[in-house]
Amino acid sequence: MSTRRRYLNFTTPVGVNLAALAQSGFASFLIHETGFRPALDGWNHEGVDSPFWRFYHNPKPGCFIRHQGHKIPLTPGQVVLIPANTVFDCCGPVPTSHFWIHFTVTRHSHTELVAPLVIAVDDALQALLKDGIALHQGAASDLRDQRLYHVAAALLHVAFSRVDVELSHRLPEPLIALLAAIHSAPHDEFANAVLARRVGMGVEKFIRWFREHTGQTPAAYVAAARIRLAREALALTDKSIDQIASTFGFPNRHYFSRVFTRQVGCGPAEFRARQHVRKGL
């Protein structure tokens, strides 16, 4: 009689253990939208500012984005990744052929990028871009959308594999769990004493430990995480501002509006209106 053995080890002595790195951030993408326009005219939008990332590629030259006075051409030979909350201008002096993906990365990534990343198109990216554009030009169907999702995910993974910036580092497991808790239940109580008890530390030691690994105090991290999640909800859902304030741990709409305005530069209602009027593609 044969015996079935259960092999429970996820790693081997000779492979590269990526589990800890995956847990530390930038492990996956939440894809909101992908699109392709073969002849997009009037692609001119000033001050585009969204709480999600963008992947841009133009199969034909002539258009560009502007970031802090710097012109970044959109050409067949490169793709551009624009981090969330990066303010830029879309500049379309001529009609353009434009492919895009809107997406969110793992929320508790350590590194906050503040400028677009330019990546050369190699054979792998070129093949995937060709597949994605062909799918957009085909007949709409559930199967087409499923394939588009996988091609978009593959494009993002290949593009990020070409990035020469360290996007995250290995965080201690107790901190990974703590950051996940903050993002999964942002309405909870996250005073320093509460967070310190969760990881079994005194308050002063906890604050030093947290800042060492994240570059922020716990209070600053929690506030930034709540506002980042609120920005996503304002842009991507129809929830009322009162509902969003409650969902993300603010005692009322007025306090939420004050904190939001201080961090973002405009109130939540104005921010939502900007997203609806100026999509930016």
C-alpha cells in the first residue's frame, strides 16, 4: 500500500526565498483600468493628480508629460510609470496613439516614489504591449477582459522588474502584521500605546523602532495611510464624504476635511470633482 507524503516546506536549501520580500510590499497590483486609443486628440490636462499609479505607452511619438518642469517624451521605445499622488501635465500637441493602465500597488510599500520612472521597451515588453493593444481592438467580451487583465498584470510585473530603484526592504514580521492591520481597519484606534502593545514593546522603544523601519512616526504613518485610502475612495467610489470620513477613522466630516486639505492642498469635495472632470487617461 502506497503512502502519500505531505511536503510542507515552501522553500528549499538552493532556491531564493522571496516570501519575506513579497510580504514587505510591492508584491502585487490592483488593476483599475486599462485602455487604448489609436487616435486620441486634445490630450492636454494640467495638474493631473490621482491616488493611483499610471502606466503609459505611446506607439507613436509626438506627445509627452511634464513633471516639475521636466519634459518626458512618450515614445514607442519606452514606457513611463507615474507613481500615485504625483502631479504632472499631459501634453498632446498632436493626435496620439495611447495605451494606459491605472493601478494601485501594495499599500504598505516602504518606498514612496515621487517622480515618473522611464523604462526602455525590450522584446518582452514589446510582445506584451502588442498583445494588449490587439485585445483592445478586438470584440468586447468577458473572455477578452479576462485576457486583458492578465496581459496588464504581466506588463506591470515586467516593467517593475526593470526598475533600478529599491522599492521595498525586508520588514520585521511583527511590523508587517501591524501595517496590514492599519490598512485593513483604518477606523480602529491606533494611538502609540495601542500599537506598542500589539508588538509587545514600550511606547518610546516602539516609536524608535517604527521610525527606523518606515521613516515616519506611527502617528504620521497612520494619518498618511488614512488620507491615501480616502483619496482612493473619493476617486474610485461613489461613497459620500461623510461615509469616507467614518470608514477611515475620522470622527466627523469637518475634521476629515481639515486634515485632508492640510495634506492634499484642497478639500475632499474639490479633489473628487477634479478626478471626475480631469480623467487624464
